[in-house]
Amino acid sequence: MDVKQAADIIKNGGIVAFPTETVYGLGANALDREAVKKVFRAKGRPTDNPLIVHVASSQMLLNVVRSIPPQARGLIKRFWPGPLTIIFPASDEIPIETTGGLSTVAVRMPDNITALALITEAGVPIAAPSANKSGRPSPTSVEHVKEDFPDIPILSGKHSRHGMESTVIALDGKPRILRQGAISLKQLREVIPNITIAEQNPERPESPGMKYRHYAPDRPLILFSPEQLEHMKLYVKGKDVIILCKDRYAKEFTGQVIKLGSTDKEMAKSLYKALRTKREGEELVVLGTEKKGHGRTIMDRLERAATKSY
Ligand code: TXA
Ligand code: MG
């Protein structure tokens, strides 16, 4: 399928999967409530979990928001197009289906030529969650999208360069990160020195998606922090498990090992694919990473995916 065909689907109220630099998205016209409902139905997504609206120009941004907080300008200049999602007051153009009933809207401009071409060709902002069934690991390739949605048309493009979702931030009141993601706290602090990671009330988080189980593989996931390496070695001994760890730890284990790369960036990029492994094994046992830089986002995802953590 080419960009023109995918754009026609969007214009006609249909849904289509498309690549972004973070993960694949499942898109619909953000201004069309019936189209947006199709996305929720296909994913099995709770209706109170709002979608991110993807734009390709500042004109499109101006159409979907009521106002732009002053601090947003510097962030947009630095990080767009890119994996930063900013919460704005929503304009009247945006139906409540897209915002999950909130008066705000989450917007980002993706850094992927296919995605930008699709939005431009469709001529409307595209609402898109990650193109996975609700609760499953996000897709970083066409194959992953097909696993979850065999019948949905896919516009293919480059593999997702980051492999982690965008960072979601709010700027009303105290600047804060609602969902950690591909842009690290450190990078954001270069523009907004006082930004923090929001304290989330687990029952009523500001970012509604954060209350649901996420990124879960098809079998139990047991997570060990790097300090627990010795404990993990004992835990996996003689068990039928698949081990996920950075390259340098692979030699510590016998049995099935999936290597996740040598840096946190590489680990972020390869993690979701590894969580979707088809290999035989009763559990996935993961050696995590330090909670700094991109390691924070990785550990956030792993803790949400884990059945048990040590
Ligand atoms: O990288 C990404 O962000 C990918 C690609 C496709 O762009 N999309 C993605 O969407 O991860 P999704 O639906 O899986 O996650 C959207 C997150 C959820 O945690 C949701 O609750 C939050 O953004 N969100 C959306 N609108 C919001 C709003 N108005 N206020 C607070 N949080 C919001
Ligand atoms: Mg998602």
C-alpha cells in the first residue's frame, strides 16, 4: 500500500497502521468521531484512555489546540518533529472520543517521512495509539502489527528507530512528565530545567493510560534489577526460561538468551521485539538496567510488564 491509498482510507473514515520513529501507530482522522471509535474497538482499548494526535505542520497544531503554553514553543523548536508529546487545551474541532472525555489534547509531530507524508496527504491530523492490542508490547515492525491485526491495512516504512513510545508532558501548572519515553528527563531539562516526573495516583493518573497493565508478553515476565544478578543466576538454574539481558551479561547464563544490545538506547530499541519472542520457554526472565537516562524509560516499561520484580 502506498501513501496515497493509506491517506484515502483515512479521508474515508477508515483506520490504517503506519510507521513512526517510536513505534507503529494505528491511525484515524482525529476530527472524525466514528473513525476514532473504530480505533478503540480494534484495540480493545478502554474509552477513557485518550489518543495522541499526530500533526505534520504548525497550522495543523493551531487547528487542534485552543492555546499554546509559552514553554511549549522552546520544546517544539528543539524536539519536533520527534518523540515528544505535549498536552494542550483542546480546540472545539477535536471530538471527545479522541480525548477520552478530557478537555485537553495530546499532540506530537512524528519524525518519520512516511508518517509526515501520510498526514499531509490525508490533510487532517491523525489520532493514533500504538498499533498493538491493548495491554500487549508496542509494535516496532510491520510483522508485529500483523500479529495483532492480521486484517488491518498497513502502510509500511522504516523500522522504528527508537523502539519506545514518545515522552508525554504537561505544561499547565508545574511542568511534568506524565509518561516517560524516548526523550529523557535529562534532555528535557536542557530546555525546562525544573521539569519533573509526575507523581501518579495509580487509581486516577493524569495520563489515563498509565492505570492499565501494559507491554505484557504472552507468558510471565520476571524482572531482576542489575544488582540482583547473582540472585537471577540462581533463579534461572535448571528452569525452562528465556533470558533477556544486555550483551555483556549473556556469558553469565546458560540456556536460551536473547541479547538486547550493549547500551540503553540499543536495549530500548530491541526490547519490545524481544518481549514478542516466539521461542519456547515457560517464563521470560529479564535483567534490567540502571534507572538513569534512557534506562529510566526501559525500567518503567519493564516494571509495568512484569509479573514479579526483584
Ligand atoms: O510514540 C508514541 O507516542 C506512539 C506513536 C504511535 O505516536 N503512540 C502511543 O500512543 O504510544 P498510546 O495511545 O499507546 O499512548 C498514549 C498515551 C497514553 O498514556 C494516554 O493516556 C496519554 O498518552 N494521553 C493521551 N492524551 C492525553 C491527555 N489529554 N492527557 C493526558 N494523557 C494523555
Ligand atoms: Mg500504547
